[in-house]
Amino acid sequence: MELIRKNIFTILFLLVTLIFSVVAFSPNEILIAGPYFPQIEYFENELELISKDMNIKIRYIPLSDVETEIIEGNNTDNFDIAIIPNPQGVVNLGERGFLYPITIALEEDKIQKNYSNHLQNIMTSDQDNKMYGVLFRLIPNSLIWYDVEKYKEIGSPQFNDFEEMVSFTKENVSNGNPLWCMDIESGASTGWIASNWLEDIILHEYGPNVYDNWSEQKITPKNKDIKSSISSIGEIIFINNAIYGGKERIISKEFRNNYRNLVDRDNTCVFSWSGHFAKMYFPSDKTYGIDYDFFKFPSTNNRNALVGLGDSLVILNSSEESIEVFNSLTSNGFGQDWTSHRDSMFISANKNSIINEIKNPLLLKETTLIRNALNEDLFRYDASELMERRIGADHLLTALKKYILSGNLVINLITQELASQY
């Protein structure tokens, strides 16, 4: 009898232990901090796939200001990985000791194989020569949007370079027949679209070396190539009758107007010089490829060059699980589920990422442009975002607004004023 009681006790003990082990077990949790962004649910779907594959719980925590939260340590001590919107922020956090170099997760040959030199350089500190992040996704600027039907009506022109686009504009405008919608008003940030125009001209006309010197503030606006690039903006906007509402309208009317006006049959403007962001502001009853489309900013010497933006991935925790998840987020296979959606807008910065699941024709076109640029190391990050903030987000915008209002008569004055801020 005693033996039976002992056996029953042993069985009950083992059963209770097993139940508690199952109930108490939960896989390690990885927390990722980052900004709010469209299609966040698609990103979370990708995280769920990684979670199931690795048996690691992964949670994304959106924050309004990721960098500040990390620096101040407000409930961010437990974060393992973060998405940072600006390369400057990545390097700043790395130099201040908040981040681990990505070499703890990625081998050097993988970094060299998957990321262009420029994308590596803007993530690398000049102080310690360590790379503190990798670009996670990219967004193109350098686009000329157009109304499909109006474009056909003017002969579907193909431009080999900026000058051909200028010449066509001069030859095909008349009073009441503007070709361009160019509104750029954006509250306190008015001028950022004009800074994109300037970057497009610098990169496509003068090449990546001049562009890099400009973004790194090694040359000032008094440099002949930079001054010429500012003047080139005027080659379009100062053509008589070229701009819908006249050049005075450019900085006084909100930029979102462009895309409604562009597809308005009562409005003759055909083109708008904008980035990917334009897609968000076309009327909901208009369809990409049927009502509107785009082509890349034209260039002969730097045909595949492209300016754009992006978000970066950084490592806050050096645990084995953090490194494992970081590797999955930067792998060639990441994003296939995301890009399989018809409305997907995800473009990986990894130039070897698998893109054969893309269903969205607009996304496929943009991805192809970015991939071509990355393969030739001709993708360049938005220069105004790489500059000191007081220059790129303030004095530069003020200078470009003055130029748009007053023209080439003030080109020497505004470049001198801007150079004095360096």
C-alpha cells in the first residue's frame, strides 16, 4: 500500500511539474522601438512570421520621438532594436554610447555585399569609424509625376536630361497653358520641396562627388556648381507662363494642391516635380497607371542616380536573441509578405533583397529605380537631412524661398548669406 501511495505521489508530482512548466513558459520577448508609419500592420505581420520561426516574442512599440526617448531613457531601457528615421540620429546615438556597432550582428562581407558604399558611409561615425546602423527601407524622391491623358496629348515626350525638359517647356507653354504644378507651401517647413529640386540637379548634373561634398558641408553655396544648380531651378520656374498660377504662387499655396490640380481636366498643367510622397495626395478616385504616372528625373551622365530618404535599424541590446532578430530584419528574405500586398510601399535598402513577390506596379517601378541606383552606388540620401539641422532645415529653406521670389538677381546675395552660416 505504501508503495502504491509513493507511486501516486511521484506521478502527481511529475504531472504538476509538467503543467507548471508549460503554463509558466513563454519565449523571450524582443521589443522594437520606432516611429508611427503607414502600413505598420504589414510590418507587424512580418514580425509575427519571424516570431513563429524563432519562437521569440517580438513586439513593436511606436513612439513619437524615438531618439529623444532613447536618450532620456523613458521606459526604453528594455528595448532591443530601434528604427531611427534619420542617419544623423543614428550616428549621434552611436557616438554617445546608446547603440552597438552593427558588426556585432552582421559580418563585414555581408555588409559590403548588401549595402552600397554611400549607405554604409552615412551610418559610420567619423569619430570612431564604427557603423551604427543599416538602412532598413528607402523612399525615392527625384520623380516627375504627370497626368497620363495630358501627357499623351503633348506627345508623350521623353527627356534625356534636364535641359531637354527645360527646352520642351519653353516651346510648349503659352498664356493660359502652364505645363507645371509647383506649389511647395508647407507651413514652417516651406522650402523642403525646393531643397529636393536642388539635390536632384546637383546629383544628376554634377555627380555623386559634388553631391557628397555638398551634403557633408565641405563646399558652400558659393561653389560654382552649387550656385549653378540653384540657378537651374529658375530655368523651369521663371519661364513665362510655365507655372500654374505663376511663380508667386509656388511658395504661397500648399503642396498638396499639386496632385489634385494635376489630374483636373480643367487645368492644363501636366507635370509636378515631387517625390514618392505625391502618391498619398492624389484624389482617391484616381488610379496609378491610368490617371497618373511618373518618370525619374532625367540625366545623361548619371542616368540611374536617385535621391531619397529612409529609415535605419540599430541595435540597443547585444543579447543573442536581439542579434538573431536583427539578422532576420536585414536578411534578403525580409519583406516578401509585406510586398505581396497590392498596396505595399516597402522598399528594402538591402540591394539583394528578394523582390519577386511585389504585386503593386507603382512599388515595382520605384523598387527598380532604387535597385538600379544602389547597384551603381548612385543612390544618395537627402542632403538637407544629412546637414547640420540649422542649415538643412532652416537657412537653406529660407535661401531657396528668397530665390523663388526674387530670381537670379539675388543669387549672389542669397548664396553669400547662406555660406555665412557655415
